[in-house]
Amino acid sequence: MDLKQLEYFVRVAELGSFTRAAVVLDVAQPALSRQVRLLEVELRQNLLTRNGRGAAPTEAGKLLLEHGRGILHQVERAREELGRVRGALAGRVALGLPPSVAKAMTVPLIRDCRQHLPDATLSISEGLSVAMHESLITGRLDIALLYNAGPSPEIDLTPLLEEPLFLVQRQTGKASAAARPRPVPLREVARLPLVIPSRPNAIRMLVENEMAVLGCRPEVALEIDGVAAILDLVADGAGSAILSRNAVATSARPQAFAIRPIGTPALRSKLALARSSQRPATLTQKAMSELIARSAQALLAGG
């Protein structure tokens, strides 16, 4: 099996289009189509269903896509290890970040990476913890920061920090006059209409579990998967939210919100650095992990 053919197939399958894959790979579309077809002939399987809207993997294609990602990842790691012989920490590291963390960390982290690991390439994508967990297993991500991740045999977790969660409400004149708002009991929060992500979002699951201990449940006004959209709705008076201080501070209009600590019990979201336990980390990935951990603790701690 030719590695170039495998890479071409993976890119087409991921992007759902020969045209888009040709642009990304910087190769002529007829040549790309020919190489993918040669791979299909060799494997005696149709790997892609071609239609007017693009291309989608068949059942055989989905299976090869899963294996192909892992194979290409292994090849990239071998190249990186060979580069290490020359004394350079080089190679591409794919990092997944929750949206609110990405907003606070991306620019400082890229800056640190250029300074401390100039020969390495950091690729950052945003995602929900559940989806990023799956991407670590399949090899699409090398490292991810996950909230409230449970133990898993496929994932190695390194705890980084705990962020307190706050009740976020629309700012009013009365709220702005209070220098130190009093903590609001979690049982009282349960009586407020909440704009909250859908399951299995980490904050949603934490809120439901802690309220269940008290014998109550959240009053869900709206289910919205996206911090910016949640805050827009809170500012519009649709309800309250439960978020970290950092999520509010990095929003477009932090002054539009009043935040109150939650007590009895307090809600704390745990952030961990995650890597696949199935694939040994390269030296570059280890160095990048240390850089990411330091950056997260410096930028997010104390929220």
C-alpha cells in the first residue's frame, strides 16, 4: 500500500470532496482521483461514494479511514524521531481545546511554542470534551485539555487545575453596585431558569450530578452548545448560566454580566491534560505537553 495514496484517500474522506482535498494537498485533482482509484483497485474495494456533492466513505472506506489515520500518525512520529537524531524537537502536534480555553490560551500558547519549540508545528482545534476524547483514541489529536474527564483505559490524564464555576446573570444597576456579591446556594440555583449546554457537556453533567445529591434538578430554560451563544442569551434576559470566570472575562462584553459564586456546595470544574495511552508520546509531544500545562496553569488558575 502506497503511503501517498493512503494520505490522499484520508484527506478526501475527511474533507468530503476531491476538490477541497486537491487544494489542501496542493495536487492536481485528476492526479488525486487517479491515485485514490489505484488504491481501490489494489484493495479490490470501493472506498468512496462519489456524487455531485462530493465524496463519502463507504463501509470499507470508513474502516480504512480509521486505520489510515493511525498509520499516517505513526509515519509522522517516525519522521520526528529521526529528526531528533539531529538534535531538534520537530514535528506536528495536534491539540484540542475547549472553546472557552482556546479563546484565552491560543495566542499566548502559539507565542510560547515559537519561542521554546521553534522547529515544532502546533495545530489547534476547538471541540467539546466528549468529541475530543474520541479524537484522541482515533489519533486525530495528540493532546487535549478535557473538563471533568472520567478514568478511561484508552486515555492518560494529568490533572492541571480546578476552576470554580459561577452563576452568570444579566448585569443590572443593583448588581453593579455590589462589590462582593454573596454566594448563592446551589439549591437556589436549581430554582432559576438556566441557559445550559446539552448532555453530555462537562458542566451540564456536573451541575446535574451535584443537584441530584441535594435532591433537586436544574430548571432548563434553553439548551445551547456554545459559550458565546449562552452569554448572548443571558444578556438578552433568557435566563442565567453556570460558567467559569474565564468564560465571561474572555467574552465580547464581560461588563454586561454579573457573576456570583456558588456555594453549599461549590461547583468546581476539573481540567486535565489528556493523551492516548495506546500510542507512546514522542519527545516533541512530551515537551509540548509540559508547555501546554504551564500555559494553562498560568492563564486559567485562580478563576
